[in-house]
Amino acid sequence: MPTKGPQLLLTTSPFLKQREDTAFLMWQVNYSLVPVLLVAVWFFGIAALLLTSACIAGAALPEWFLGRKSERNTLRDGSGIITGALLALTLPPTTPLWMAFLGGVIAITLGKLIFGGIGSNIFNPALVGRAFLQAAFPAAMTTWMLPEPGASLPLHGRLLALPFLKPDVDVITTATPLASMKFDAASTPVADLLLGSTAGSLGETSTIVILLCGLYLAVRRVLNWRIPVSIFATVALLAAVMYAIDPSRFATPQFHLFSGGLMLGAVFMATDPVSSPITQRGCWIFGAGIGVLVIVIRVFGGLPEGVMYAILLMNAATPLINRTTQARIYGENRRRERSSP
């Protein structure tokens, strides 16, 4: 009796394949961002929800437009949503919606599509969009307000301002913990930093929630835990040394760890598998470099925060790190003898 199917099946390695594909990993990150976004909505009200929607729309529109005739629709893998959501978490809650939308467009086009799409980008796309907004609209990117937990904040004039027009109604601004420490030598209690009841971007709310989400991604093996661990260890070590030298001038290690966008950048942006090293030793070097740059910019630079620039600079160094940390091929002789003429 003839049997159905091939009698002999020949395939190539690998023979053991994981079910996790790119879309699965991207959506796992999206799911982990939901609690962080909900905390931002709790602290900043409907403004956080509108900013996130504007950033995601700006990121999704060019990706859909350029991929609508392609057989592989990259919009479905969720990477564009990640870019928009992360960009929103780096913005002040008073950012006009048109700026957020423009930042999403720049993040996808200049940070991702111009390099060839997903898997080919050199820099983290969300940080590319944030760097553009920082350079183009520095005043809007440095305007902060205190959160009001549980309050549905009204739509102030700055949020709904028309493009390139100054709103008639402004908001009451305040300084972030990093700015207060750098320019006024005023420290912020660690409890406020942990709970997120300080001025800052949407992602500078609750470091506890960000750490829990990062732990979830590490357990699911979506991110390489070596990168955030090396960042935290480097920042803590350098901050501890400086604090021991002059406590009146330098902040404590806890302050540097829990303030600003360090937690968000270390967990969700530095661990981008495309723009970070592929070797384990390279991940340690990559994270340590980010930690050093963060402390240098925060303490000795002109800006109170340096996480964005630190990650982008180390993204540029990733190809060199990969090349210098590759494992030796079995049987290869590292000493190449000069061939005789």
C-alpha cells in the first residue's frame, strides 16, 4: 500500500529550531512596555496617552507607506510600535503632538528605513528621533512639569499647539532631579525617584516598574541581561568613587542609578539586538562604555543627562566591538606568518 509523503527527507542544519521569530520577540517587548506606559498615564494623565499615540502614528505611517507593496510587511512585526512607544517615553509630557508625530517619522525613516529596514539599522531608531527633536526644538525638549498622580490633566495649550506656533497658554515648569543636582547641588530623595513622583519625561516615572519589565524580558530571553547589568555596575562604581572623594559635590550611586532615563535606556534601548554587540564579551564592554559616558556627561558635561548620547555613541562603536571580541575559529592561528616573496 503506497504511503503518503516523502520516504526520505533531507534538510540542512539547524535541526532544532525555536518557535520564537522576530515578530514574537518584538511583541514581547511591546507587552512589557504596557505597564510603563500605564504608569506614565497615571502620573501625567491623558497627555501621556496622546503623546504615545502621536509617536506610534508617526512611526507606523512611513513604515506602512514604504512597505505596502512589499511581500514582507514589516509593520506587522511590531518593531515600529516599539520605536514609537520608546520615543514617547523619552519626551516631556508638555511636548506638542505635532513634534511627537514628526519625531516618530524621523525615527523610522532616518533611524531604520534608510539603513535597509529591520535588522540593518546602526543606531537605536527611537533615540535617533529623540536626538533630532533635541537638536531642532531644544526649548520644548527641556520643558518639564511635576506629575499629578491619578489626576486627569487637562489638555494645556502647549500640547495642542499648531506646528511652529507658540501657544497662548503655557505651563508651569520645574527642574528635573538631574538638573537640580547639577546646577543647584540639590539632591532628590531616593524614594521619590523610585516611585517616579518627580519631574521628567514620560519614562522617568517608576524605576521599579521598569526593572520588573526588564526582568520579565530577561527571563523570556528577549534581552541580553549582561548589557543592563554592566551599565548599572559601571555607573554605581564610578559614582561611588566620586562620592567618596567629595560627597558635597558629587551625588550618591543611588541617585545616579534611579534618576533620569538610565533605567529606561539600559533596559529597553541599549539592549536593542540590532544595534548592540552580538558577542557576550562585547555586551559587557558595550554596557561599561555606556556607563562611563553617562557619568562623564552628567558630571563633567554641559547637560544634566547623557543616556541618549551615551547609547548612540556606543551604537557607533558596536561594529568595532564585534570585530575585536569574536571568538577564535577552531584551528585558526592568530599569528599570521608573512608569506615569503
